[in-house]
Amino acid sequence: MLPAFVPGGMGPPELIILVVTLLFFLAIPIVVIVAIWKVVIVGRSDDRRIESLEQRVEELETEE
């Protein structure tokens, strides 16, 4: 059976700091990746929408 206290081991405050630090260093890259992904996806969808609107305008201009 393991003892409840291990000399030289990390205690709860150190573990909390370790977890918060890991979350901080993982959260920043994840937020950056998601932001870049959103910009790329939204930019592409806008391009498609603009192309379809331009085609529609050309169709309407040729009708007259």
C-alpha cells in the first residue's frame, strides 16, 4: 500500500498550478487554430456566394 505522503512529491497547490499552466499552454494554440480555421472557412463561403451572385447578375443583364 502506498503512503498518503510521499516525501519530495508534489502537493495539491503544485498540481493545481501544473494543470492551470498546461490548460493555458494548450488553450492558446487551440484558440489560434480555431480562429484561423474560421477565417479560412468563412472566406471560402463568401467567395462562393460572391461568384454565384456575379453569375446571377450576368444572367439578368443578358436577359434584357
